[in-house]
Amino acid sequence: MNSIIRAKTTVPGIGAHELDRPRLMARLDALKQAGCRAVTIGAAAGSGKTTLAAQWTRRRRASGDHVAWVSLDPSDNAPGRFWGLVTEALEPSDGMPSDRWTSPSPAAAARIGWLDALLDHAGRGTVNSVLVLDNCEHLRDAGLLLEVDYAVQRAPQGFTVVFCGRQLPELPSFYRLDLDGALGRVGQEELMLRRREIARLFAPVRSDMDLLLEVTEGWPAAVVLAHAMGEGDAPAAAVTGGTAYLDRLCGQLFPSFPEEVRTALAVMALIEPFTVDDLCTALASTDAPRVFDAAVRASGLVLPTDTPGSFRLHRLLSRWLLGGGSGAAAIDRPVVHARMARRRLRQARHAEALAHAGRAGDAGLLRDVAAVSGLHLLWSNDLAALDWILRDLASVESAELGLLDSLLSLANGDPGGARLRLEHVDHGEDQGGLDMPFSALRSGLEAHLMLGRGRPEEALEHLRGVRVAELPPDVGLFVSNVLSAALIAAARLDEAVDAARACVATADERDNPGARVDALTTRAVLAAAMEDFAPAARDAWAAIQVGEQQRLRYSPRLRPAHLVIAWGAYHQLDDAAARFHNAFVFRATSTPPMVAHSASKLRLMLSFASSERPVEVAGALLDRIRFDLAHGAQPRDIAVCSLQVAEMMLSLRRVDDLTMLKVDLRRYRGISGELQVISVWEHLLAGQLNRSRQLLTQVTSEYVKCQSKVGMTTAFAMLARLELLENRPFKAREALDRALALAAERGSVRGIGFAGETVRNALERDRHHYPRFTREVDLLVNQRRRPVREIAGPPLTPREIELVALLPTFATVDELALDLQISTNTVKTHLRGIYRKLGVGTRREAIAAADRLGLLAPTPAPLRVLRSASARGTAGLTPAG
């Protein structure tokens, strides 16, 4: 026997980094004991097939079995040579001279007789026999495979043939053997290393075992190489850092593949996950199915995904190919990306289309794909995918991608970031070169940012030249929503009604949930600005429901809808609901200044009754009203807030502050009904009933007009109070009837609540006189009876009070722990104690309860981590007020 044949028929020895596989050894023993006549071990290169088979054969030989081993190569794909090797491997079984068996005849018929004699001889012994055929992917000759199949079928009892290879032959006899339970299979999934096996290799157990398992996917060759290169000290670091590891793992394997396989694998790395049809497009070849089969057979590293018919490469091979590893096939990557961008666009796989277009190096293609796929990701609220793509394409200079990034920042509640990115677009090389629809999108975005900074007239002027009717539907919808919001902010409510109605109708027809949320929210804000609180609440709830269906529960774009509901609850005297929804709005780094300012005013109003510092609360609200007066805020909003702060100042006997408010109202608004009502309030408390009647007559007769319906409702309620003080019950009922009618029409009973206990007592006593307004009377009476909630458990500890003060920031547990310099487990323990003592179950309920109890400051301080971020350049994101 020459040295080459001896090497091919000798069981491999123990390797330097050989890994014991007791789990798989037991599996093979079980298959042998079950009487399997054939066992297949098929997997990718480096999966440990040969090592496993060698370990098992050495073990079987030690237990007394006869073992024969044949290592195959391409030259052995011929019957005569193959059977000659098998003969040499089996010869020593009976101790007879080596010339006992002659070489098989080249004639197939003669070989069958020779095989019968060989199998008959093998069956005469009493010991079990195992024949291992390694590297079976080289067996392709049809005649040879038929003879092997014949040998498997005729094999005697106790004789097992083990087939090892990347691609195994499917012999006809396998089907029947499988039905009879005489065929065992060990596949790639079983060969992959488990965590316990990796831990045993790197004993003692290290903390980065999970990372190593995730990156290598249990590929034995990759794990063993990590052990060798990391010297057992930092295996995960060896895998994830640098290119030396990947070059050593894949650089020697990859050149062994045929050229067409190397090219196919390099293309697969660019387009995964992929189907065979995708590969046809990427290669621009109809021969791709054959090349795909060749790649699967040659490498064994083309893996199926969870989607039927879809495939990917092993992560490490893919990473090596994408990184341009030494020895990787050279392909024209931009051409492949361009082909796949067009294909993914046709398939409506927009994230992949945009990613490929960004790498194609074709500005025209990128512009076209961004106009479809990029905007689709934005409109469908697939913001995570869009963000990942834009980060991945950060090095690509494109005005379209820059504008998408700015719109993404706005959708994520970061107007400051949106502004910075938009400035980058404007100062780039493509300044002024944006085509439709991106030029219209930029105009809409700039107008939106102007609104956030309280400049509605400039926003309207900026949108004047945009022809919405000529834009694509979704782009036109975005611009129309911004236009509606600008009209509302500019107090042009009559024009805004038609615009908002058209936006909702268009959004209902489009598969654009983000635009539908914006349209419904805009119409809700409009209804609230017009003091139609019932339809405002309906639209706001509809916007929230659409948002939650799109997993946008905590999205910044839903905060205005929650604010509308909070104000509606305030007008219904439901302070608990108002606190709950207002809590959704507070997050200092992402709430638009106008929204934050409105939420801050509402927070002050709701916290006054239970605050331990009512003077500070009332003063803070007065400062915000004076700011609104100076900056031209909504007249109705100023009117309601003025009545509320007047109630606070009168209860605190802060006459000077009240006088200051009246002077400011007269300076900026002139004589108005609300100013008259505040004066009436003072006169009633001073007992000056005649002067009160003179002023109220001017308001109720509309000689002096109120800025808001709430102001008019308050005027009639005050008139009822005056009539009750003068013992005129019938006149009081008449005035209350008018007040209740206005309250029912607008969905706000807050104005009647301003009239005080005298009016509430009269309503409770004479409620049978108001059968049409049962709901309104119930709200007023029940609000009077609603007890002040006390802490359900023991008093809060100082640390718990410190933590409660940070709850409105909606920081994560990790952020709270970092801010308080305690562990996350300690934060969780304190939170559970807070919830138990306040008798609540969620953070928002805890915020509302703490607010009622006066445990929160009027304006919550940001976390230290947020303040440090602000110092690094995000100070512009902190809301005004």
C-alpha cells in the first residue's frame, strides 16, 4: 500500500484544538444501536464533521468494532479508484494477507459480483463494522452512486456506512431505509456548538460566551479559531475586532471554491436575505439557479431564513465579504446595488430599495427611490428602519437623504435636530437643486419649524407658493397639515376649518397612518381653539387610537392629542383625567415649545388646589399669561387662563397681582368681557352688588364682548350668584339656564365652576329645574363632593420624594439610577414603594396622584444627564416657559 492510499484510509489523529462532542457521540451511538445501516453527517465546511466522525470511529474501534475509513477527493469520483480505496480500508478486518482481495474489475457487471463477494465476506464476522466515507461531496458519478446504493442495500447486519460531506448524495435506498428507521441523519443544526460546549472549551465560564455564540452562530471552526487566537483570554474580542480573525477563518476557505461560486457568494453578501430570483437579477443571469446550487454544495454556508424560499450567508462569511476581505471575489458592487434597488422598489420592499440605491452611486436612481421608498417609510411610521438606513448611508452626500433625516428628526420629536439637519442640506452642494416633491417637503418642514418657534405668519408666507394640488398625495397631505396648523396658530380659524376637514378626508383615503394622526390631531386642536371640546375630544381619541395601532403610544406626535384631551377634561372639571393625559406631554427634550408651554400652564392650574406653595404656582401662571399677551397667543386661551389665575389670586387675596393682570389685559386686549367678569368677581367679594350688576349687564347683553364662550358662561354664572345674593331665585334659575345651555353647547362647565359654592349649592338643590342639563349638573355637583385624595400608605421617604420629583421627565430606570447615583434595582424598589403608598399602578397615575398631593414642582427640573446633554448643544430643545 503506497503512502497516499494509506493516508486516505487511515482514521485522522487527534487535532491540536480538537473539541470533544459527547452530545453528538451519544447521538451516533444511539443510531448504531438502533440498527441504522446508513448515517449521514452533512454540514458546512468547518462544522466539525470529520472531527466528529474520527472521534466516533476511534471510540468504536476501542469498543471492539471494526472500523474502515476512506477520505475522498475529486480524483476518487471513479468506480475503480473508489472501490479500490474501500477494499484497502476493509482488508485488515480478518487478518488475511493483503492480496486476498484483488482490485475490482472495470466492468460494472463484474464489479457487482465482486461487491457481493466483498459484502458476503464482511457479514461472516461477529463484530460490528463501520465504514466512513468522508468528503462525499466529491461523489457525483451516476454509475458509482448506483453501486454505492447497491452496497448499502446489501450490507449485512451490523454493517453501517457513514457518509460525511458538505453536500451528501441522496441514494434511492435512503427513502426506504428512512421509512424502516434504518437511516440516521446528523445535520448542520446539530453540529453547531451549544453554549455549554463553548463554555467547556473556555472553562472557566466567561461573561462573553453569549456574544461569542451569537457572532459565530456555533460554527465549530469559528469557535475553535477564536479560542486559538484569543488564547482563552478574550475570545469574543478576537471575533469582533479587526480583520485578522476573519481573514484566517475565511481567507483560506474561500479560494478553494470555484470562481463562479466565489462570485455568487460575494453577490449574496450584498443582497441578503435573498431568493434565487433575486440572485438572477443581481447576477443578470438566467443560470443563477445552477450557480446557487453549486454555491450551496461547495460552501455549505448558504443558510435558509425563517421565510420559505429565502436564504442568507453565515454571519462571519458575510461580514468578511462585505469588508472586502483578502482573497474575496472582485465584483462591481454599485451595479449589483443598482439592480437590486430597482427590483426591491418593484417588490415594494422599501427599506431594502433605499439601502441599495444609496450604495449604487447613481444620484438619479437615489432621487427616484428616495421619493418613493424613503417617503413611504416616513409615512408608514417605519421610523426605526429609516433611521438605520440613514445612519448606514451617513457618508453618502445627498440632499434628499438629508431632508429625509430632518423629517425623521421631526417625527421623533426633535425639532432642534431637524433644524440642524435642514441647515446642513441648505449649505451642502445640492443647495437649490432639490426637485419635486422634495422642494415642497422642505417648504413644509421649514414652515413646521417656524410654527414650533411661534411664527405662524411667516409659516403661512413660506407656504404661499406651494401648489398642493400638483404634489403627490402624501406630500400634499403633509404640506396641507402644516398649512392647517399654521392657520390655527395665526387665529384664522374660519379658513382652518375647511383645510382641516380636507386633510382628514384625504388621510382617510391614504395608507398613511402618520398623516391621519396629524390630520385628526390638527382638527382636534382646531375644535379646541374654537371651544368645541366634545368634537375635539373625539378627534383626539381617534388620533390616539390610530397611533396605538401603529405602535406609537409614546410617540411625540401623539402629545398634542393628549394635550387636547387634557384641556377637555379640565373644562369638564375632571382634574384627574386632565393630569393623566397632561403627563403624556411632559418630556423636556422632545416636546415642541408651544405644546410644552400650554401643558405647563395646565399643570399649574391643576396643581394649585393641592400645592403647598400656592403663591408660587399662581405667580408662575401669571407670568405665562403675561408672556402670552406679549407674544400674541390665542385670545380664547388667554381668556380662560386669565379667569383661572384671577380665581387663584382672589383666593390668596393677592390684590396687587390681580391689578397687574387687569392692567395687562387692558393694555393688550382692551376692554373685554373677561376683564369685566374679573372686576365683577372683586366687587361681589367686596359686597358691591350694584356695581357688579352694571358690569354684568354690559357683558350678558354683549355690549362688551367676551373673547371666549367660557367667559360668557362665567358671566351668566356670576349673574346667577348675584341674583342668589339678592334673594331672587327665579332670576337666578334663568341665568343658570343660560349658563348651562352655553356649557352644554361647548362641552365646558369650568365657567360655572368659577362662580363658587353658592351656585353649586343652588344647582344641587334645584336640579329638577334643569332636566335638559343633567350631565352638566352632575359634573358640577360631583366635583364639589370629590374628596381630596390622601396617601394610601405610610409617608414617602426623602429618597422617594426625590424620585417622585423626577417622574415627570419620563426618564428610564437606568437614567434615574444614573441621576440619583444608585443602582437600578434600588430605583425599582423605590418605585414599587411609591406606587404602593400612592395607591396607583403606573408611572402616569403616580404623577397625577403626586401632583394632586402637591409633591411636584410647577416645572420639573431635567435630569442631570439631560442637563449635561443640553450643555453639549441641545439646549435649544428645552421647551419655552
